[in-house]
Amino acid sequence: MKAIKKIFSLMLVFLVGFALTLPAGASDKVDPKDNPEIDLNETTGSITITKRGSTFSIYKILDAVGKKGQNVYNYTVNSNFTDLIGEGKAYSLEKIAAMPNQLNINNYDDEGNLIGVTDPITELTSNFTSDVQAFIDDSNNNDDSNDDINPIATIQCPDAEGEGAKATASDLGLGFYIVIETGTISSSASVSSKSMLVPLPYVDVNTAEGNKLFWNFDLTITPKDEPVNVDKSILDEDGNKENVSTNNVGDILDYQVDADIPHYDASTDLASVKYIITDSLSKGLDFAALLPDVAENKKEVVITVDDLNPESEPVRLVEGEDYTISYSASENGENKVMTINFVYSEIINYYSLQLNYSVRINEDAVIGVEGNPNHNQVDLEYTNNNKTWDTSKPGDKTKTYVYGLKINKVDPDKNKLNGAEFQLYAGAPDPDGDYEGRDPLVTYKYENGQLVINSNDGKTAITDENGIAYLIGFEAGTYALVETKAPNGYIIPDGQMQLDVVETIGVDEDGKEAVTDVKYILTTGDEKTELPTEVLGDVEIGDGSVAVTTIVNPKGFNLPRTGGAGTWMFAVGGILIMAGMATAFVKLRKKEN
């Protein structure tokens, strides 16, 4: 009976070792009987990892021993893990033996080069690596330093791109390893990779030699990271996303933030995970939620989350339960910030988040392109490593552009003229000068270092004693510039005036989409002129620049232009007066005769 038990035990050990050598490919399993014979001269291996700036700790959980003439290794539990793995423990050798076939290790590039990824594809392997990590943490956090489990190797990947981020741990004894990312740089666009189960060696396939099997002692790992991206957009009238916009002062802009939701392994303390969105406005923008005079639907802050199922409907989150919102601003009105702090346990089952809210452009908006800070910056702060609790803070921004025109009004002798009145209409000029049914734009003038609404509720700009009038606060596009009243003793110049504001879209110093140039073209009759620009106040503090034009008024008398109807009224009135005078003259001659 003892002999039978002994034989059975030896067979069991052999079968366990046999199973552990199964290939790592999820879909291309290799029968162990086809394994190549073990080379006893190969006693060590290496693990190479590529991930920019990350630190990895490598722990050995199983030891491997090969014997001459065999094609499978025998495995025993490393002494550090006997309380976790073994007979009657949380994990048996038999359970671990099934795991290599539940990993995705064999990955090749287009040239047939191995770029292996130890990616657990079942809950079993994922839970196992999480439990091993928790076991290590518990052992190292107790009061007995003798129970500490130290990594047999720690590697630091360089803070570089591509192949420059590669690091290697060499001279590793044969066996099974757990690789844990213990440090993630803040500029990383992903959370720390899941803990990885790594067998050394493992059976690989040389595709270049007709799928020949061989023992691979040098594993290359490119962790399959979960990206965490954040994107900020301005929505146009049709709901299309834009990175830049051009708008009028007073317009309400609709913003959308799209962000990924990161996930961590099962050992993570969810209450400690940070997921915070901060949205910062420049001085020229206001959160609509804080403005009493905007529609209620524009005051709403709407946050929805979604999973990976295309048939699922987005779920709207509830303020006070799933997240909290707070607002802050500096005393000078700058650095307006909305902070949204999420309860991570309430969003853990989702993969993406969408934030929608509105802002209004105010009178502090910077005009033109030069020195334009009319931006909206969003930052997403999230836990990038559930071992160190470090965070990453990627961000994105949008820019909004507002334009303006300065008019210098003079007579033929260059004398400055006050009292001239101008209006600006969206669209091309009317050939007949008839603007009935078209409302003038609301515009602003520059006065004492700030924008002040023009007269007539912003619809009429009037030249001052220096002959200057401003029409500020409009978006790029085509406009009719109409002089509605000439200064006393002068007449309105002939010819319709069309102003075209044309933007050039490029990228700024941060590589973000931006307006890199703008041209102001004034067409009077058949004559086109590209207008120069002039700094408005102090551009360093955010006043920007405007286009400048000079308009000359001849001396004489002219009827005021109040639209086609007004001109017609004056004309009809003149005709009636003349007709009346003619009738009286005829009657008087008849009496004399």
C-alpha cells in the first residue's frame, strides 16, 4: 500500500509539472507531449518590460527544476508563499497548473518578433495575482519584519518613448513570477498595469522556422495598459464637437467633457481612489450655473456614465450621491474653477463619463488673437497606482475668439469728427441699403480699460470727441457695416461697406488647435482693403487687439439712414411738401388772373 501511495504521489508531481508547461497562448494550446526536451544548461532567464517611467517589482512564487530527458519541469512552492500556496491553502499547485493556458503571452509584431504581453484573460488568473499582491502587502505591513517578502528584482523603466523605455531583469532563476507595477509616473496616460503572472521558461513557437517549439527563457512584456483619456469640446448648434470657436460677447457656449474611467485589481481600496474633474475658466467666461439671468436648462450640470455594451443607455449620475460640485474664484474674478469630486465606488462599473454644462462670454473677454486667454481648461486627476496612491492629471482645453473694429472718423482735411453713428449687421450688405427686418448686433466700446456696452442697448456705436467708435464683441464672419448718421455738416460716404473676419486654424505652443491668424477685410464698393490691427489697452493683462479703419465724410447734408423704411418716409415727405407747394403756387396764379 505504501508503495502504491508513493507511486501515486510521484505521478501527481509529474502531472502538475506537466500541466505547468502548457503554452501561454489562449487560442493556440500545445500538447505537452510535443514539448522540446529540457536543456539543463539553461538555468536562468530574463524579463524585459517596456513602459515609460514605471517601476516594477518581481517576486518568485514557484521554483522550477528540470531533469535530463524530460520535457516538463517540476515545480515547488517558494518558501515566501507557503502560507498562500499548497495543500489546504487558498491556492493549490493543481489550481495554479491550469493558469498558464489562461494567459496571453505570445504576441508578435508584423515581422514575427515577440512582443509578449502577460494578460490574464480569465477571472481565475486575475484573482490569483490580486490575492498574491494582497498577501505580499499583508506580510510587509505586519509588525514582524521577519515576515517581509522582498522582491528578488526591481527594475525602473526610463522616462523615454518607445524602445527607450525598456528595462531588463536578468539572471532570474527558473520558476513562476509575479510582476507588480509599484510606481507610475504622473505623466502616464494610464493606470498601473494589472499584476502579471510570468512563467520562466515557457513553451514558445518559432513561426519563422515552421512553428517549431522551443523553450523561451527571455520573456518580453509590454503591459496592456488601460488608457485614461480626457477630452474637452465646444458643441456647435448641431451638436458637433469643436476645439476652438468664435462667438459674440453674451453668447452662451455648451461644453462637453469626455473622460475614461480607470479600473484596478481586486485588492484596491475603492474609498481611497481619486477621480476628480476640475474645470477652469478665464476671466472672460462665466459658469452659467451661477448666473441668475440665464435659462434653467443652461444652468444644468449633467453627468452621465456608460458601459461597453452598445445596447445600454447612459445612466445619469445624481449630485450628492455619486458626486459633489463646488465653485471657487479669486478676488479679481480670474481662476474661476468648478470642482467635481466623484465617489469612485459608484462609477466603478462604467467605462466612460460625459460631463455637459454651459458658460457665457462676458465683457472681460480678450479681443482678437494676440494674447487670447479666453480658454476653458479641464483637468482629470485620478489614482494611477493602487500601491503608491500616486495620481496623474491629464488635461485638455478649448479656446474661444471674439473680434472687434475701431473706426477713426475724419473729414477730408483729417479733422476728427464726433457724432457719427454706426451699426453692424450679420451677413452681407443689402444692395438697396434696406435693413428693415434685420437687427443690428449688440456691440461694445472700449472705455477706461474695459468693455462697455454701446448706446441704444449696444446696437449703435457713436464716435466720440476724438472721432473714435468701437464695435467690439462679434465672431468671425461676414458683416454689413452701416453708417446710419453723419456728423453735423457732413454727408454719409457713398458705397456699401462689407467687413469679413477670416480665421486661420493651426496649433498653439502646446500642440492644441488654435486660431493662429485672423484677417479683417473691408470692402467698399469694388475696393478691398486688409485692415491693420492695433493693441487694445495692455495686451499683457488681456485686452487683446482690434482691426482699425479710417472713414472719411465729405462736407454737405444727408438724410439719416434709419433703414429703408426711414429713408422712404423722408423721401415721401419731401415729395408731398413739394407737391403741396406746387399746388399752392398754381392756385395763387389763378387768383391773380
